[in-house]
Amino acid sequence: MVEAERTEQTEKSEQGVETKRIPFDALICAVGRVARLSDYGLETLGIPTHRTVDTNDYLQTIYPNIYAAGDVAGPYQFTHTASHQAWYATVNALFGDLKMFKTDYRVIPWVTFVDPEVARVGLNEQEATAQGVAHEVTRYPLDDLDRAIADSETMGFVKVLTAKGSDRILGVTIVGGQAGELIAEYVLAMKHGLGLNKILATIHTYPTRAEANKYAAGAWKRAHVSPRLLQWAGRYHDWRRG
């Protein structure tokens, strides 16, 4: 890591065609890390390596009885994905003669532990647009959440991308306190094909930050209520009142 003390100059940030100057007190440059692949005898066995060990969908190397998981296998350098891979590698090693399981990378959550935390899973707006995926965006601000107000931590939001005209979740970005905890509900929903209607119908304890997920689902629901249905309901209750 490299830390730069503040000078009179500012750092330029390019966002599309727009260039902004951002003042800063310190700059931390995180250059990443590379898996250590030497001194394991991989060269002697002839197991191919690049930045990581070459594996197939079952985390096997060129030798079916030798598996790799975690940072050395890639493609993600997260502790939670390492544990995820470890399950597949272990089960395949123990029971591979009966059944093999392909490692599932469909729903991988990311969390940046800054203040406030930034958590995401699935597509963001830029990715969805670049891939030509028709989508809608629902945003719920945390300054509306009772627990956030009580904790005096109202900065942030929950932003959900859904398929056009559907409650199917394509991706979620959460900025705010405990965002890494809140994203888990969406990871579960996306993993098992649960839409926003299911989240909306789930009881969330009051007052908790988790209610933000339900309120985001509620915001989506309100935006998709049929005006004709509301009109019919209004006429029905007018009739009931005589």
C-alpha cells in the first residue's frame, strides 16, 4: 500500500466524458495480491499455472485426484468464495465416483468495507446497459428507515435492478451501515429465484435495518400497481359505503 499526503492539487476522476476534480486528505493505492504457487511441486507434476492454478468446472487440475480452491484457483479473491469452492472441492473429492458437482458462481456478493459500506450482487446499471439487458431501477433511501434514523446513520440507499415488467431481481447495490449484512437476503433470493413480491410478503422485524429490503420491494410494488385496478377498487368501496 502507498499513502500520499494531501497537496494543493486534486485528483482527476474521469466518468464517461466528464472529468471531475476530487479533493483528498490521503490516497491509498491497493495494488491487489497474487497467489503464491511456488514450492508446492506443481512444476514437477506439470500442473499448468498462470496467475492461478488451471482447474476445470469441478475444481480438478489435470490430475482428477488433485483439486485447487481459494485464491490459488480464482477467479475471485474472497474468503467467502474460497469457502464456497472448498465445499465443492471436498464433496467432489469424496463422492466424485458417484456424482460430480460443478462450482456455482451465478450469485457472488461483493462488499467494500468502507464507511459507509458498499455491497452489491448481480448486475449494476452500467453492466445491464452494456449487456443490453432490459431493466428497471427501484431505489429506497435509508433516510426514510426508522432504525437508520434512530442510529443517526441515514446516509445510503438500497438500489434494486429488476427485469423489465417483472419482479425478478437482476442485481442489487446497497450503500449504508451494515450493507454487507443486508445484501444476504438478496443473495438468497437471487440464488433460489425469489422475486421482490416474496420479499415484500416476508415479515421483517421492526425496527431493523433489514426492513430496508422490504421497503425497497414495497417501492417497486407501488410503481407497478395497475391504475385500472385502483380505479375498480375505489368504485367497489364507494358502492359498499352506499
